[in-house]
Amino acid sequence: MAILFLPKEKFRNWLLKLSQGFLVYYPTELENKIHYRKLDSNALNDPYFPYDKALKKIRPIESIKGFFFKQKEKVGGLEDKLPVTINLDKTPQIIIGAKNCDLRPLMVHQKMYLENEFGEPFYKAQREKTFIIATDCPIPEQTCFCNLLGLKPFPELGADVVMTVINNGYIFETTSEQGEKLLRDNDHLFQEAGSSDLVERDLQRHKAVAILETINPKHWRSDLIKAINERKDEKFWQEQAKDCVECFGCLMVCPTCFCFLLYDQPTKNNSFHRNKIWDACYYSAYARVGGGMSPRPEFWKRFRNRFHCKFMNFTNDYGFNACSGCGRCFSVCMGKIDIRKVLEKV
Amino acid sequence: MNNPFQPFPVTITNIIDETPTIKTFVLDLNGNQFSFDAGQFIELTIPGVGEAPFTPSSSPYDKNKLEMTIMKVGKVTSALFSLQVGATLGVRGPFGIRYPIELYEGKEIYIIGGGVGLAPLRSLFFALMENVKKYKRIYIRYGARTSQDIVYKQQIPIWKTWKGVDIQQSVDVGDNSWKGKVGVVTILLDDLIGNTKNMVGVVCGPPIMMKFATIKLLEKGFDGNNIYLSMEKNMSCGLGQCGHCRMGKYFVCKDGPVLTWEQVKDIEDPFL
Ligand SMILES: Cc1cc2nc3c(=O)[nH]c(=O)nc-3n(C[C@H](O)[C@H](O)[C@H](O)COP(=O)(O)OP(=O)(O)OC[C@H]3O[C@@H](n4cnc5c(N)ncnc54)[C@H](O)[C@@H]3O)c2cc1C
Ligand code: SF4
Ligand code: SF4
Ligand code: FES
């Protein structure tokens, strides 16, 4: 499909059309912070709504992970010896404004859940009902470091449609069959993108790449895996972890972290619901076994485990890191532990 | 929907007291399709309390029932111990990979168990006994803390009469009723001789016992590829998705739970 252009004045019209068939989630500014929120009728009916403002910012506070891998989701249970029935919500939805650092995590979960031999039907169902319209980051911020992961500040893999905000409108490129259909449904609104539009997009992208290089000029060592593996001394890891207050916010906001716990809640006699809830390797109970033994009783070992997981074990398994450079982990960190710095020193 | 998190209901049909802290639970599968190979494990649900991983102790060839020999150590196991015959449990699985018993053919096999660690090994033992002629000899070396802590007290004397099998036991701490050897289970390996390079060692027990048994087997000349170790790691999903059982490059639920010494030897503290 050709690269398309949507003039600014038709954007609201298009959103209105989308919201007739889908639940539409859109980056929304609330108290100076961006969150994905349902696009409501107030926004849709307001011709002066600042649609571009939040779109042009970097990734929202929460990642899109929670749309698919929910913080808590009922995944089973028994009621009077019979399996509980679970009705999956299949309402189709569109997420607009996902950034490249939220797309890479989808590949991590693809490996962990969808390509797993048993599969993960709940995650799969959420993915299948969702269209992702991803957008560029024209102005990366100090917390961004996707460049250190070899990623670009604009969508590469994993979206259905890539949308770039330019001066007088929007450029659309479809990256999946689903995405193509989504645009074709409203194709009377679009026109083919002109070469000057594409030049504008390229320039904007080059600028963003250059900004990232000034934010993170120093790339990690090429033998990072080996370095992490050989960094066994307690002193080093104690030093890196010393400002941690053990709130574990870093793992809760992380878009790539895939760990979960199956957690049963009793309902009535002999009946229970099984929930799949987010879990994280920093909790002391995470790896504890019966009787209280643990492979990582000391916190510095659990702290180190995150680096082993994301930059060594996953990388060895799949050839890319389980980190997308979104910077959420240290944006929420009370001890200001910057994952970039740790990896620089390792 | 094929839901890997959903257990199927089973019923407790018998509970056998093995020791003051270990019981064998006999489960009726209520007609559910289920079979496993020796080495694989299941996730057992106590409704309303939670799930925990256990390796069946019954023969994989016995399709009518499933047995699990379980030690009471914490939340889930304590709740299980309070249940009576007739209670409903949930089962998911089987998970993990089996012992590659075809590789054991023609060899001498040392099955080394510590405490409740003999339980998972019993299903391997039964599986081997189905074709006992294929193996050169099967040795069981079993250690328990005291004579009271020995599991399968009625069965072991019977196994001792079986052809092709050689069983020795020890207890860490002796008492008046114990006439056998006293000392940790590795003392039963002290006089192990022969073409050890070609022997198979299968070990299951508490971490410290696994460690010393492995050291002993290596000293005796066993090949790291022939030492099979049951790794007890925290497990939640059993599917290789939730991350909990990660040990170095392995997801123990999926790549194990039995791994060879060769596979784990470069891992920091594999037994912890
Ligand atoms: C593959 C495999 C096979 C096994 N086979 C057998 C067998 O045949 N027989 C046998 O007796 N045992 C076996 N075990 C061990 C058995 O799984 C454990 O003994 C059992 O999980 C203990 O559960 P528990 O709830 O009673 O113990 P607990 O000590 O109460 O709990 C253990 C689990 O709960 C978590 N936990 C503990 N405290 C907390 C807390 N405060 N907050 C949150 N979580 C907590 C731990 O992280 C751990 O997951 C096997 C284990 C594995 C991995
Ligand atoms: S580790 Fe930090 S920077 Fe990397 S994906 Fe997770 S939250 Fe983002
Ligand atoms: S860093 Fe820890 S919580 Fe995150 S995916 Fe890895 S093991 Fe799980
Ligand atoms: S128990 Fe979940 S990954 Fe192994």
C-alpha cells in the first residue's frame, strides 16, 4: 500500500469514524503527564482539542503492556469441581500513539507467551482484538535511550500502522494486513503522501536520532553479555544497589518484564478463582522454595538478576535485549538508579 | 479454549502416612486424560489455597491412579495435610522433560535419594522395572535423617527381593531400632567401583545432599553428562512463561526439572 497522507482538518473526522467501530485509546495529558485513556466524546466533539500535543511527546507514563498482560486477570479456577467459565472481552480496540519502546516489548512477550509451546490464550486474545497505531518521537527526552538498544525513535516492528505527525497533517504507513484494512475502510479521507511530506518526515526522524545521540553519546561495550556474566563480585552490585529503597516500581512500570504469579483466591467452599498477576524478581518470595530456602536471599543478587534476565539470559535466548530503552524504570526510581549507568560500569 | 492455567479436578482416594511429616496421596483422575513420563512433574492445586509443583511417585505405567509423596513444609503442603479422603484437588500437567531412560540401557544405574527425595525417584524406579532386563543393574542408595524419616518402609524390603536391584540405606542419626548403616547417604557410595565413566547417577534430595552426592560421583569418575539432578526451584506456571524457575540459561520447569551436572556446572550455586 502506498504511503498516505491525512490533512490536519480531517483528523478528527477519521478518529470519529474509528471510534464507531472500536474502543480507541489515545495519549492524553493529565496533570502534565501522558497516559493512555479512552478517547471520549468530549475530545471527539471538540474541534479545538489539542490532538497533537500528547502525540508528539515521548512514551506515556504506563506502557501498553497492561492492555495485553493485565496487572490482574482471572485465568481459571474451579467451582464445585467444574472449571469456571471465563468470558473474554472481545471488543475490538485501537491504541493510538504507541512508541517504538513500547513495540519492542511486544516482541519479548511474543517470544515468552505466544511462541511458547503451551501458548497463552488470554494474552493472545487481547493482542488479536487490538490494532496498534504507533507514532514517532520527534523530541526524545533525557530519560530516553532506545538508541543504546539499537532502536530508532520511530516505530520499526510490531505496529499495524505507523503514523507520523508533520506540520500540516499526518503520514501513514501500514505495517500489517490488519493495518492496511483499517486505513482502507476510510480511504476517502486519505490522499497519497507527497514527496515533500516524506522529506519532512525524514528530516524530523534524523533530528530525533541526533538528539538521542547527544543524550546518550556513550554506547555500551560490545561484549556486554560477557561483562555482565563475569561481574560476579558482591561489592560492585552492592554499590549499584545501595540507593534502592526496594519499592520495585522499576519492574512494575517496565514494559518488557514478563514475570507473573498464579494466585488463587477462594470464593466459596472448595471453589476458587485463579488470577494471573504481575510479579517481579526483586521480591524475596519470588524465588523462595518450600521451607524458606532461596537462590537469591540477598538483595544484591536479586538486583543483579534483573540485569542477568534482560541483558544476558533473554539476549542469549533470542538475540535481543529484554529492555527497550524507555527509561520508565529510573523515571520512577526514588533512589535515582539509572540502568544506563549500571550497564556502563559493568 | 486450551487453557494451560486451568487445572482439572481429581479426588483423594487414599492417604498413606509415611513419616510424621510425609504422606503419600493417592489420586483418582476422575476419567481425565492424563499420562506422564518419569521425570516430569505436575502442578497440584489445593482449592482456595494455591498450587505447588510435585513429581508423581507412582509408576508412569499405572494409568488408573496418580500418587504423590509429599513433605509438609509450608502453606500449600500444610493445607494438603489437613485434607481427608474424598477431597477434591486440581492437577495441571505434566510439565518438563522426562529422564532419557533409553540412554540408560546396558548401564549400571545409581538412584540416590535423600529424605522425601526418594519420592520422585520411585516413579523412575518403577519405569525402569518395567524393562529391568535392559539395564545392567539398578542400585538404590537411600538416606534419611532418622529411621522414622524413611519413606516406603513396607515397600523397600519387597524391592530388595526384586531381581536386578541392589538397595542400601543409611540414616544420619542412628537409634536402637536401626540396625543398618549410620551416616550421610554418600557413605553408601564410598565403595562404589567399576567402569564408573559409563554409569548413570540419578540424584534427588535436599540441596546439600545433592551437592555432596554430585561431588562424590564426580570423584568416583562419573561423567557429568550421566549425573541427573532434580532441581527444586520456585515454580508458578510450569510452562516456561512466568519466569520464576529461571536458573542461569534454563527455565527449570521447561528445560528440567531434571538437568545433568554438565548442564548446570557453570551456574553459580546450582543447588541453592
Ligand atoms: C519439580 C518439582 C518437584 C517436586 N516434587 C516434590 C515431591 O515429590 N514431594 C515433595 O514433598 N516436594 C516436592 N517438591 C517441593 C514442593 O514443591 C515444595 O515443597 C512446595 O512447593 C512447598 O509449598 P508450600 O506452600 O507448602 O511451602 P511454602 O514454604 O509455604 O511456600 C513455598 C512457595 O510459596 C512462596 N512463599 C513462601 N512464603 C511466601 C510469602 N510470605 N509470600 C509470598 N510467597 C511466599 C515461595 O516463594 C514458594 O513459591 C517439588 C518441587 C519441584 C520444583
Ligand atoms: S528496563 Fe527500564 S528502560 Fe528498559 S524497558 Fe524496562 S523500564 Fe524501560
Ligand atoms: S527483570 Fe525480573 S521481573 Fe523483569 S522479566 Fe526479568 S526476571 Fe522478570
Ligand atoms: S515455572 Fe513459570 S517459567 Fe518455569
